Amino acid sequence: MLQVDHVTKKYGDFTALADITLQFENGLYGLLAPNGAGKTTLLKMLATLLYPTEGEILWDGQEISSMDAAYRDLLGYLPQHFGYYKNDTPKAFLRYLAALKGLERHQADQRIRQLLDLVGLGAHANQKMKKFSGGMIQRVGIAQAMLNDPKILILDEPTVGLDPKERVRFRNLLHTLSGSRIVILSTHIVSDLETIAHKIIMFRQHQLYCCEMPETLCHRLQGKVFEVPADAPYEGLLLAERQQDGQVIHRIYSEKQPVYGQCVPPGLEDVFLAVYQDEGV
């Protein structure tokens, strides 16, 4: 079990995260918050790239900073922008990283074949990455993060810039991987999490707002999300708009039933917009 115990991170007078307590077990956890809310700060602390100002992070009861290489052997990490050599092939690049991780050549080659097949790049193993799409590069990134078969897989904004088809492929892959490990995914793209996350973690004003199942969060807005004609009067927060039979329909969050409104089931995007309505989302 991975535990974050009353962790605070400060940069001088600025508090990036304040008194965060969380527990992670096998499954996929989505960090969902606007940019600047502290998502990357938490991920970097979990990856030992930063250290808490206060509090501690524990793996099975042991402080991770005291575990050194033993903890990093459990860890797979994909930053938002990871470095790679464009003239390398995926196979050569992963061999290089496997050597840095201390994997034996025979073991590494077998693992690389398995991972490239897993991420759908088996047929491209010997092609130079300078010709790859953004989605293909991200899949190489997942493969490098999985080289050591980590118990903890950390992904920071992995779907930014991917087209819809690549994002669906990415979500399916992460759902598969989360069955036997802790997967922590940071994003501000709600659709990346709605169908695959076991729990959603949200920060507000640099503090923990919630760590709950998506359906539990959506239930908070039950009876408070409506669709109304755009030209009808209403009080509430505009969440989205759509066209229907040539008419513009507004989706709103409101504490009371609009006169001309129809109540609709809330989704995770509605929750996101309602929670962060005052934060310029």
C-alpha cells in the first residue's frame, strides 16, 4: 500500500499542497484538477523527484525516501514530456533504458518484445521514432515506464495532444494495466477518467477536496443538472450547450428546478465544472 500522510509542499511562501492524506491500493486513480492545482507536485513527490516540506510518504509502512533504489525498483514514471532520441528505434531506446535499470540483456529483450506488443508497436520495433505520431511516442513512453514491471505506475498528463482514437487506445491500455498495480493518472481531460478510474482525486485551493468513485461524485449533483432552451430564463451555472433540431440547448447546474428545465443525469464533467466554477476553468 502507498500512503500519503499529512503531506505539505511549500516553495518559499507559496504552498503548492497543504496537509494531503491519501491511500492507494491496486487500481486506477485519476488526479483531476485544473492546471496549477498541485497534481504534478504530488506526482513528483511520489516519484521522489521532490520531497515533502511536511509529512511523509510510505510504501508498506516504510518511508520512501529511506528506501532509495528499492523504492524506485517498484516505480514506473511517465512525465508529461519525456526525452527520447528521435533517430533511435523503440527497440534500441528501450534496450538503453533497460541497461540503465540494470536488466540483463536476455531478460530485457524478452520484456521489450512483450511490451511493444502490449502497446501495439510490435510491428514498428525497428522503425526510427522521428517518423512516429504523438500517440505512438506516448505508447513508447508507457513501454519504458513498464520495463521493470512496476507496482506503481505514475502518468502525468499522458494524453495531451493525442487524437480521439489514440486517447481511446490509451485508456483501454491503462485499464488493463491497473488490474495488478497502482496506476495514478494526472489529467484535466475528464473523458480520460470517467469510464476507467476506480477513484477520482480532486484538489481545491491546494487542499484535498475528495477521493471518491466517479459514480459517488456524480450522485452529489443528482437532481441539480438540467437542460433548458437557450432563450428560456434560468438561474445557475452554464455547463455546456448543444444543438437539437435547430435549437440551442443549455446544460446548467442549479440548486432549484428551472421553470422550463428538464432534469438530466449528471456526469463527471458536470462535477468538474461545478467544483471549479470559481477558478476560471
